[in-house]
Amino acid sequence: MVMFVIIIVIGVANSAFMATSNAKNLELQQKKALDSVASVKAFADVYSVLMSPRCMNCHPAGDVPLQGDDSHPHAMSPKRGKDGRGIYAMKCGNCHQPENTPGLHMPPGNPKWALPPSDMKMVFEGKKPRELALQIMDYNRNGHLNKAQLIEHARDTLVKAAWNMGEGRKPPPLTYKEFVKAWDTWIEKGGYAPKQ
Ligand code: HEC
Ligand code: HEC
């Protein structure tokens, strides 16, 4: 009789536990689904900036940077080189100073002006949203950045440089503040990649 009662008590407690844990699971699943929708939505905004000439010109598919709002190949074809800073006499820093050089068609500047290195090219040019989202979230293809470092990267001076690139160069389609907000939302909600 005692056994019987214990079994019933365990049974009731157990099913009550199952019911709450099922509800919890469902809640978690629903939250995850909501997060992935919000994350993918934020990435659409992020992508519009990544593919704008101010970012893409330094993230080309080839080894020569791109120039201008039409992203044509860089005049005189400076090459990426192993560290991204150019080769021989065509070092980026010869022409690109720590600050923008004033005037139309003068080189924009930043102390770190370079392409990504040859062993980790971080190509944006030609990438579909899904491909690019997966690439940026991939530790082995993003310069070995973890989640916190990725969040931090939106605050990098090279990224900020896109909003101050000197005379005659259109800024990216979002303001810097809007970009950072979309970037953070995308990553904090899970860094999901869109379906295509
Ligand atoms: C011989 C000088 C020179 C060298 C070397 C040089 N650049 Fe440039 N770069 C320029 C000039 C000048 C412009 C501006 C051209 C214009 O606006 O018509 C420019 C523009 C650019 C732009 C375009 C910015 C934009 O958004 O439109 C990028 C990107 C760029 N350079 C990257 C590089 C990189 C990376 C290197 C090294 C691998 C490099 N450059 C080496 C002179 C140089
Ligand atoms: C002057 C060239 C230059 C410009 C302009 C530039 N980048 Fe980059 N970017 C780099 C270099 C070099 C690296 C790798 C070294 C580093 O992390 O600083 C990099 C790395 C990155 C990374 C991390 C690696 C990855 O997963 O791709 C992201 C994200 C990124 N850039 C985004 C941007 C965005 C967004 C813009 C425009 C708002 C931008 N970049 C403009 C040169 C540039």
C-alpha cells in the first residue's frame, strides 16, 4: 500500500514536472524562433552596409583593392601582398596617410589602411547574404574573432573610416549608429544566416 502511494506520488510529481519542462521547452523554442527572425532581419541591414563600396572596396574577391562608388579596380593595381599592406614600392601606406588627404580623388587615410591578409582574405565582393553571414560568423574565416571580438569589431577605426572617407565618397546606406545597432542585434540574437 505504501509502495503504491509512493508510486502514485512520484507519478504525479513526475508528470507535473514533465508538463512544466515541456512548457519551458516550448517557450525556449518559441524564443529561439523569434530570435532567429530578428537576427536575420538585422543582418539584411548589416548586409546593405557590407556590400556598399565603402566596405567592399577593401574586401575584394581579387588581390587588388577597388575604388570609387562604382568599385572599379584600383588605379596602378597595388597588390594585397602577404600582410595586406601591399608589395615592394606599392605599399598602401605610401599613399594612404593616417588621416584623409584633403581634396577630390585624394587617398583616404587610416593608420591601419590595408586589405585583409592573403591567408584570410575575408572576401565580401560577390557574396550572397547567406554565404557572407556564415563566413563572418566562422572563427576560421573571420580572422579568429569570437563573439565578443566580433561585436567589438564594429567599433574598429577601419570600420568607422567608411563614414569619413574624404571628399566625393558616398557614405554607406545606414548611419554609423544604425549600423552598430543592426550589427549587435544580428550577433546577440544568435548570428543567424538568412536562407539564401
Ligand atoms: C600610388 C598611391 C597608392 C597606393 C600605393 C595605394 N593607393 Fe589606394 N588610393 C590611392 C588614391 C589616389 C585613391 C583615391 C582615388 C580616387 O578617389 O579617384 C585611392 C583609393 C583607394 C580606395 C578607395 C576608397 C573608396 O571607398 O572608394 C581603396 C579601398 C584603396 N585605395 C585601397 C588601397 C590599398 C588596400 C592599398 C595597398 C594594397 C592601396 N590602396 C595602395 C592611391 C594609392
Ligand atoms: C581600408 C580597408 C578597409 C575598409 C575600408 C574596411 N575594411 Fe573591414 N577589414 C579590413 C582589414 C585589413 C581587416 C582584417 C584586419 C582587421 O581585423 O583589422 C578587416 C576585417 C573586417 C571584418 C572581420 C573579419 C570578417 O569576418 O570579415 C569585418 C566584419 C569587417 N572588416 C567589416 C567591415 C565593414 C562593415 C566595413 C565598412 C563599414 C569595412 N570592413 C571597411 C580592411 C577594411
